[in-house]
Amino acid sequence: MAGHRIAHATLKGPSVVKEIVIASVLGLAAGSLWKMHHWNEQRKVRSFYDLLEKGEISIVAEE
């Protein structure tokens, strides 16, 4: 029985470098999507004020 070895699964802790890389990639992806959203909103607002300034649209206040 001394010659028998049983293969045990060794549990490893989390890899710090791997965690940092994954978090960085996810952070950059989320930040990019957020920035693109803000650019689109800024473009909409800018085009609205451009049309308002040209007189192509007008604002009528309800009474």
C-alpha cells in the first residue's frame, strides 16, 4: 500500500494578475460604452440647438 498514490485535485488561490487584467478589460469596456452613450446624447443636444438657432424648429410654451 505504500506505493499507491491517489491524484488529488489541488486547489489554487485566485491569480492576482489574472484578476487585475479581467477587471481592467471589463472596466474599459463599460467605460467605453458609457462614453459612447454620452457622445450620442451630446450630439442630439447639439443638433437640437443648431436647428433652433437656424430657425428650422421652434419652441412653443403651453399655457
